Amino acid sequence: MLRTILITLLGPMLWGTTYAVFTETLPVSHPLLTGALRALPAGLILLALNPRIPPLEALKRHAVIGLINIGLFFGLLFVAASRMPGGLAATLGAIQPLVVVLISAWLIGRAPHPVQILAGIAGFIGVGLLVLSPEADPDPIGVAAAIGGALAMATGTILIDRWGRIGSALETTTWQLIFGGGVLLPVALMLEGLPPAPGLTEMLGYGWLMLLGTAFAYFVWTRGIGRIGPSAIYLALASPVVATAIGAIALGEWFSPLQWAGMALVIGSTAVGVSFGRRR
């Protein structure tokens, strides 16, 4: 099981590069289009590796997961990242474990245990200590987008656990990316139009997000949910840790004592949340 957890952890760690790649290499004026171009090509690449169309019933479920976990989440994620500092967006997104344990009681009849709730609260506080700064300036639309994105991903995680076993992890990943990106693309083109012609920097940014940050990261994530269960969502707390580390390295800074305390809370809550979820 430790091997599965470590492989699954690669997904959130790669997601932690998203804020830096988006803000430094891609057009922040086109957040919805960035989300679509991150998802749809990645799904088509995976389809080329496994060119199989699932049965209609499976496609319907993949479509629901894709619309929530990819289309809605990616759109809201990049809107939040374009309107406020990544640290604030990451902190708001850290409510995902709490949302999962609470929604699980409703969707799949899995009542939350106080330990899981406490681990979720500790993780949220830890991310706040790690990434928030006094200069953070909340933007109402950005805040709403970040919270909405967290709710979408949490719901998608539960649905993958509930429906993901109707196909392989590769199949579930492929079709949720295709459906989610396919729905987001026309919406993005209608609302944002086309971005400036991409140069080498933009092409490298899109390539990183599509191949590693999406195709590979979402495959190991979907695979991990199928083996670990919804408690895998605690591993997503690694994303803001990586994002903060990238920022610190770029600025040549070192973590403060409060940030070290936040990291300890994140690591502890992740270990408790995942291991307790497995025992349950």
C-alpha cells in the first residue's frame, strides 16, 4: 500500500507546479482556454495509447465525472489562479478533504469519523500557515472560483471511487479528460476568444501541463483513488507544499518557523487522513 500511496502522491506534486507554469509561461487572460487546452489534448493522447470506446453506460458515468472533475474544476482553478495569489487559492482549495468526508456520508453512505474531520481541519490550517502572506489580497470572484473548484474536485473524487471501477484507471482518466476538456473548449472560445500566437515558452508550458501535469498526474491519481479510496484526497495537500517550495526556490528564500509548522501539520494530517481512511 505504501508504494501505491507514493505513486499517487506524484499527481498532487505535479499539480503543485500548475500555478507557476500558468502565471509565468501562459496567457493569464485566457484561464478557461488554458484549462481546456490542458485537458482535451491530454485525453486524446491517452486515447491513442488505449484506443477503445467503453460501453454507453460507462461513457455516461465518465461524462459526469469529466464535467465535474475536469470541465468545472479546471475552469474554476485557472480563473482563481488568474485573479489572486496562488497561495490564497491553494489555501481555499485545501478544504477538499473536509468536503470529501462530509459529502461521502451523503453520496455513498460513508459517515465521517471525528479523526478524519480533525485531520482535514489540521491540513487546512497547515496549508494556510505554509502559503498565506500578509500581502494576500482576496478577490471575491477568485475566492468563489477557488472554493467552487475545491467542491468540484472533492465531488469528482467521490464519484471516481464510486464509479471508477466500471473501467480501468487509464480508461476513466482518458474519457473524463476528453469530456471535460471538450465541454470547456467551446465555452472558453466563446467567452475569451483566441489567445496570442504561442511562442516557445508558451508551447513548453502547455506541454508540461498536458503531459506531466495532466495526462500522467491524473492517471496515477485516478488509479490511486481506486486503490486507496476517497481518503486519497488528503494527498492533494501536497500540491500547495510543492507550489510554495517552488516559490521559495525562485525567490532564494527559506521557510519561516510558521511555514515549517504548517508543513508539519500538512504532513501529519495527510498521514492520519489516508491511513485512517484505509482502516475505515
